[in-house]
Amino acid sequence: MLIACLSLAFVCMVLFKDRWPEDVRGALIKFLDNGEGNAKNADSDADAFLNGHSSNKKKNTDAMLQFSRDDPASGTSTAMSEYLNGKPPKQTSTSSSDSDMVSANIAEAAGGSGSSQSESSEQEEGETSYRYKARPPPKQAQIPKTLVVPEPTDEQKTLNKEAALMEELEQHLDNLSKYLKWNLPYKSGRDVPFYWAVPLTGVSLVDQVLGKCYGLVQAADQASHIKGHEEDKILNVLTEENGELYVNVDMGSLAGINRAKELHLVTSNVPDVVRSSYFYETAILFQGTAKYGKCFTMMRDPIDRAVDVFRKLKASSTNPIFQSMTLEEYAKSSFIEENWMVRFLSNEMDGELENQHLELAQHVLGRKCLVGMTERFEESIGRFAKYYGWSNKVSKEELTKCKEDSEVAKLVNDDVFTTVNLGEEISKDDYKEGTDLRKILAEKNNLDIELYNYAKGLYHRQALYT
């Protein structure tokens, strides 16, 4: 019976060792670490403590603290001493006690401040807790606040719009790189004369002079010249009844320009002149080749040109709207052309025009084209012939006789710059300076008027080089 009781007491001592007083535990630790020689002292200290001798309590406490600082065997602090001093043990193994501590840490991190609450409750009960403080939970990632971009001001919107427009216009200029500057000397065999044809500026008269009087082969923008040859598989020169020569391509449509590209028009050396209103689209003919375009054109007062456009519509259109329409009604309608020249030179056919489009048109015209003026027709034709070397093909007498026979001279003298019947004439007094009709026409062609005024100055400057 005694043995059974002692065994039960020993088991209880082991199970409830955490609740022993500090002095008793210190004595037991000494016994375990220092062997049987010290066991007797530990027992004495324990007996003294149990018998109420307070003097031994301080002594045993000092011994425990001394042990907690130094390990007699190694001279360094031990895991047990660190544990007794409230420090987390070094995890040198994956023992069950370590696993319990890790589990406690995880539970504490997941549950917030559970450990601190447990410690405070134990301290309130008057007991000392040696549980080490768990590692603080990881800080949550700081998610940056969404940047609030302030609404751009009107000035910034304008600057952004201008920057985008200028970038677009720069791209247009890159597309025209195969057109050489007019002030570079024309080189036969490398350069191909390109006639940028503005409707009702004397195109039909230039056509007759170049075709009949100078005998040039033209790749023109009039489908009637190649009727019946629209699907030819090879390039060929067609001769009309009046003796004019045309290549079997139509440069007046995008499909015709693409076909001319496929047939290698500019590298064939067949045409002497390529004529089209499509400035940018015709540039593809020169891309990927060793050929370059050299532009020339005729310019005319935009108001006079707008009036003749209306006359042509009224005379040739089968639409009854135009047949009963007055010039003033036309000027106020959506049918009127709006800055035709600036649109074609800036490649902005549908959108709203800005001053930057005018600047681009001036840039292209001023650098790429030799300019002629319709009201100075004879002088302009002579300038073109000299620049491209056509004047060497015909004498002045032959040229004069040719113009008279083809009635070009008569039409020019009468200020009629087309061979097309425009129908009923309209007096210039109806839209002279100061009239309301003139103001409406000028408003619809305001940028073309500025371009025309620029062209007049350019015409005089180019006289020094041609």
C-alpha cells in the first residue's frame, strides 16, 4: 500500500509540476542537473520550504536565477534557462512541445490577441505564466489607393489635341517622302512628273497642251480615255482621234491607282506625266522603287472655282435639285465643297479642319510642288515646260500654232479654263466683294483662300529658280 501511494504521489508531482512553487522546481532541477550529490541539499531545501522556513526560499530562488543565467557544463545559457526567463526556445528539433508552441503561434496569429488575453487571465488568478510571446501576425500588404487623375483643363485638352494632330500630320509627311522637293533639279529617268489636278483650274487645257502640243504620254485621271481597256493585263499606250496619247490606266479612282501599282506604272517608263487629284494615294506608285515623283499644279481663286463647280453640277447633273437651285442656295447647302484643296493636301477628307491642316497643306505645297496660276496660264505652262525639259521638244512657233488650233488660247483669253460646257454664266457682280453671297462662299472656303494667297507668294518666289 505504501509503495502504491508513493507511486501515485510521484505521478501527481510529475503531472502537476507546472504548478509547483518556484523554489521546489529549482531544487528539483538542481537535483536532475547536478546528480545525487546535490539531491540531498535539494531535498533539504524542499523540506525547509514545506515546513515554512522562509530563509531557505530566498536562497533557493537565488540558486535558480543563477542557473537560469549560466549552464554549468557549457558556460552558456540553455534552452531551459531561456524558457524559465520567458524567452522562446531555440527550435533545434521538431519535438512535440515545439509543435505545440508553433500551433499556439498559428492560432494566436489567426485569432488576433488571444495569447495576451490568456496571459492576462492567468496573471489575474495570481499565477505566473512562462509562455513566450508569439510572433506578431504578418502585416497585411498595403494596397495603394487608386490614383485619381484630375480632369484636364481646357488648355490641356487643346494641347493634347494639337499634339495628336501633329503626330498624325507627321505621319502624312512620311507618306510623301517619295515626292522630291521642287527646288531639287529634275532628273530625267529617275523622276516622274506628277500633275496634282485640282478640278476646274484649267486641267482640260493643260491636258491638251501637254498631249497635243508637246506630244507627251499621260497616265490620266479620266476614265473615258481608256474605255474598253480597263482590264488590260499589261500597260499599253492608247491614241485618241485628236492624236493625244494615254496609258491604259485610270488615275481618277483608288481602284485604278492600285491597278497602276500592280502593273508597275512608274518603273515601266511608259508615261511622261502621271495626273491625279489623289496626292497621297498616288504616292504608293513610287514606294519600293528607285523612282521619285516631282509635283506640279495649277491654283485658282477658290471663290471663282466654287462658282464653276456649281455651274457644272447644274449643267450636267440629272438631279432635279441642282437644276432648280440658285447659287445662294447652293452656298448654304451641304452640297458645296468645303476647303477642297486643304483637304486633299492634308489628307483629311471627312473630319473637321484645324489650322494645323492648313499648315500641313502649305508645307506640302511649298516644298513638294512647282506652282502655276490659272490666271497666268501661258506663263505657268512655259515654266513647267522649262523645268521638266519639254520645251526642247517643240519650238515656240509650233507651240503657239498648236494652242490656236486647239482653241486653248481663245479659252484662256475669255477666262474660260475648261473645255466642259458649264451652262448658264453667272455674273461676278453677283458675288463680288462686300456681298452676302461672297461672305458665305468665303466662309465655306476660308482655309482654301489662305492657301491660295500663300500659293501666289510661292509662285513669285519660284520664279527665281525656274
